[in-house]
Amino acid sequence: MSERRPYDFLTGVIAPFWTPVDASGQLDLAGTRAMVDYLADTGAVRSVFGRSGMGKWHTFTIEEAKRFTDVLVPACRKRGLGVLIGAMGECLGREKGLRPDPQRYTEQSIELTNYAQKAGADAAVLIIPDMLPADGVPPAEVVWQYFMTVHDATGFPLVLYQPGGTNPAYCLTSELMRRLVTLPRIVGLKLSTDKKEVFAPIAEVVRGSGFALIAGDESFYLRALELGACGVIGGGCMSWPEVLWAVGYYYRKGDMARARRAQETVWQLESIKREMDGCVLWKQVMIANGAKFQPYDRSGTPPYPKEVVMEALREWRQLTAPYRRLCHAQRTRMKVA
């Protein structure tokens, strides 16, 4: 029996959208459209993941999530990009360690999943619910019950998301993954790790099933491809998508030497932020490179001085130049064909 392929919108470079906001932290909806245009113009991004972890999903109210969805989905459709929407319930006290009411959180997840479907998105994303109390129940059962409940109450493709730093008691195991893949509308997983011993067992469970296993750490992308990943979602997909595109491009061509060089460039690019807030710094670099949104983030980090941004831009241009040229050449060739 031949192996099934994942949905195309869950392959390649998927950008975890850095939610555009103004200086007061309010959603910048015009900036949202502009950020989509910037990413589409790279020619490297296949899909966008809105209300992502790096986009500070936990700071959204339900109404903000809906307004954001109403703008992001048509903007992506206009530019031919796939779009995933984070459909997690409200978790406004997450950074303070506060836990949402489990029933309300689950009901809101169902509501936002249905809203994403009606808005025309491709799939909804649900994070591992380690913010929900176990109350004497095995944490794996909390995870199963949450995903099963949302799955059974909706009719839309669901992508699971295990961030780095997830409470280990709630993390996916091979046994739990085998249960989850029996739910037909759970179609993918963003697994954020740079450890083979974490990634490989999950990859083995889903191999050949058409399930989209997505590397959630761009520093691990090439190794994840070798283990069975079909795409990548990480901060680099926003700030240097052409380099990650090249990792996948050369890997598929069987040119492992060039794939490794591209992966090494990813590691070099990751070092540029030097302990700074990458979401803010790279927004500023994107703006300096022509993007039309504001240099703010709900982290509260103020914009960096111009000289810091210009140095980062210089390094970014030097390291990414050959991959930007390659990506542009391939896009032009495809248009001509």
C-alpha cells in the first residue's frame, strides 16, 4: 500500500504569524494585511499560522480572535497562502500561572474552531492543554478528552501543537499519539523539540499515514525531515523563510551537502538576536527591509535602537542573499512553466 501524503497546506514553510499590534498593544489589522503581503512576496512561505505561540495567542480575547481571523483569512487567500488559526480558548492569565475553567476553555475552543471553518481557514490549531488541571486524572487522559471533545463537536481539520516547555506530564507519548490518530480530523502536529528521542517515536507512529508531522524548531528542521517531517513552523519561517525553504528544497533533491549548509545558515541566523526579543527585533528588521507594520509586540519589549536593527539587517542580508536569489529564481521558473 502506498503512503498517503499530508495536506499541501501543512507542508514546507509555515509562518507562525507575529501578531501586528500598535504601541498600546491593540491589534493592528492594516499591519496584519501588510505582514501577509511581506511573507507572500518572499515566495518561500506556504501557509500562515495565525494566533500562534509567537503571536502571543494567550493574550487574545475571544472577540479579538474572531476579528483577527476575519482579517487574516481573506488576506492569505488573496495572496494564495494556506491559513491555520489558533482556536485555543481564552487563557489571559497564562503568564501569571492562572488556569482557565476547563469546561469554558473547551467550549471556547469549539466555538473558535467553528468560527475558523466558517471564515474559510484550512485548519484550526489546538495547543496541548497543560493549563487544564488533572484533578487526580492522568494528564494523558486530560489531553485525550480535550482533543476528542473538540474533534467530535466540530467538522474541521485540527492540527495539534506541543510547544517547547510543555509540562512533561502532558506531553505526547507514542501510546497517546496512537489514540489521537484514530480521530480522523486530527491531521497534523507541530512538535517543538530539537531532540531526536522526542521526535522519532512520534514520527514512527504516524509514518505513511498522511498525518502531517511538522518540525516546531527550525534548528532541527533537516534532522526532522530525515525522521519524517513534512514541514516547519518556527520563528525563522517569519524572518528568513527562504533559507528554510532551501533546506527542504535541497533535501527533496537529495543534495544533502547543500541542505546541511542551508541548515548551518539557520543556526548562524538564530545567533543574531543575541538574547534580544526576536519577535521585536525581527519585526524591526522586516520593517527596515520594506514591510509596512509597526515595531511592537504584546511582550511589552520596546523597539531596539536603530543601530542595533541596522546591524541585524546587514547580517541578515549577507547570510540570506544566496537563498533569496535561489527562491526567486525557482518561483520565476514555476511561473514561466
